[in-house]
Amino acid sequence: MAFAPPLKPPASHRREPKFQLSRNLFSTQSLPGNYPKPSRLVVFSKRLRGFEEAMRVKREREVRTTTNPKRPPPLRRGRVSPCLPVPDHIPRPPYVGSSELPDLASQYQIHDSEGIVHMRASCQLAARVLNYAGTLVRPSVTTKEIDEAVHQMIIDSGAYPSPLGYGGFPKSVCTSVNECMCHGIPDSRQLQDGDIINIDVTVYLNGYHGDTSRTFLCGNVDNDLKRLVKVTEECLAKGIAVCRDGANFKKIGKKISAYAEKYNYGVVERFVGHGVGKVFHSEPIIYHHRNDYPGKMVEGLTFTIEPILTMGSIECETWDDNWTAVTVDGSPAAQFEHTILITRTGAEILTTC
């Protein structure tokens, strides 16, 4: 949740230190010899002490506004507009047209050279769309407007926006603001100065899904929120760094948890990474917290890593739209995501451009 430090009072209401000096404080008659009058020294000393006191008060005020920030009102749902149309010539994923949430596919998605070419293409498009969406983030812009722009760019590229119609999801992108962990539905709410927003883009191009997300800063964001966003992105990098052919999946969660704990952040357990390719969601499940999930990575496998970190509780509650997941205590959350390809020596991040 964004913090709003109190505004400084106008100059007409500020209290300046006042100094009153007695002319009889010192008497030159009581000093032997021809010593200079000490009144100038006394005035300088009092003014210096007054300045130091003013600076001390200022520092205390800054500490108070940093450690006890105000929270904006809780996230409220805006108006959700109808689904946007997709031209008939653009191929749809098989789940489109059904309101049922597809089961997690049990097979690993391991690609040959041709499949890797298609995965690179879909993931690079997703990355370009996400970069463009990020340029739209500013105060007063609605998440509906972001969804419309993303939708248009995707269909103009001959691709299908994967979230649209997935289990009945009504929009082409997920927009998760402040305490929303994930799966936020774009609506008429305007972004506010100090918000953070995760934008989650998935495209379906030539029969393959590319999936990525990033948390963006809106306007003047509090330093504590900036750190949450920065550490979450670093956690994603830490998780990717342990990936290679033959590595255990559980190493990802161990690495992410260890790094998040250094900053006293929670790692959400409910939402996981997943295999991705011709199927939107498949095995393996990628836990971002410490776990004993079995299995090893194999060359040619593609999956997502997408940790969510919170500044408070890792538990969530879901709105009655059956999608929007928010932290139970209203604390802010941040998320980053990449689709990666396992290679013999490491991992290739596919969602870059």
C-alpha cells in the first residue's frame, strides 16, 4: 500500500526560533584588561544552538514520517467493461469459449528446435507488450485503459491475449495494484500517485504462450515500496540463477526465500510458477518458498518463475469476482515473472526484447 507523508506546513505557519538577549548579561567593567566585548560571541553561540535544535526537530520529524507512513484507502473495485473483441482470423487457445477453469496439464513441455523458435517469438512479443504497458503507468490512467492498449497491440501482432476467456477471465491482461497479489481485473479505477501496479501479460502466438509480468511504480512512490519492488525483482533473478539441466526444482524456492528473509518480506505460497508452452499452465509446479517438491529440470523445458513478496501477511482473500486476490491485512505486494528455457549450462530468459 502506498504511503503519503504529511505535507510540510506553509511558511506562514512555521515557528522560527526566537532569541532574547539581555544587554546586562555581561559587563565589560567586570573584565580585567582590554578584552573585547563578548556580546557578539554570546549571540553567535545562542544562534548556533538554536540552529542545531531546529535541525534536530527536523530530523525527528523526518524519522516519524518515514517509519509511520499513512496508508491510502483499501483497494476498491471499479466498473468492469465488456470483453474486447478479437478478429476472427486470429487463432484461439482451446479453452476459449468455456467458463470452466482448465485443469493443470500433467506433462512437462519440452521443446525441439522448432518449438524453441516459436517460444522465443511468443515470449519476445509478450516482453514488448509489457514494456509498452509500463509506459502507460501514471496517475489518473485507469487499468481499463491499460487493458485496451495491451489488447490492441497484441491483436495487431496477430496474437491472442491468453488471459481473455481463461476460466471466464474477462480481460486481456491482469493489473494488480498495491495490496492485490495477482489476477487483478482491469476496471475504471484511476491509478493514484504513489501506487505500485503489477501488469501480467501473456500472449498466444503461433500456438505457443509467452508469459511475463513486472511491477511498475506510479508517480512518487514511497522508499519502502520501492525497496519491496526492487527486492522482488532481485528474488526472481536469484531463482533463475540456480536453474540448469539436472538442477532440483526446490532450489528455486530455497534461494528466493533466503533472499526475501534478509529484508523481512514474506513469500506468498498460494500462487506458483508453472510449465508453459503450447499449454498455458502445466507441470512442473514452481514453488517460490522453501519446499520439498521433487523433480529435476531438463534441457528444453520451459516454465515460469513468478515470486510474490509482501510487506505483511502472505495470506490472501479472493474477491467475489473469483479472481482478485488481495492480502488479508492490506499490506502491499509485488511480483515479477519471466518465462525461461532450461539449457545444458543454465537458463535462457525468453521474455526479453
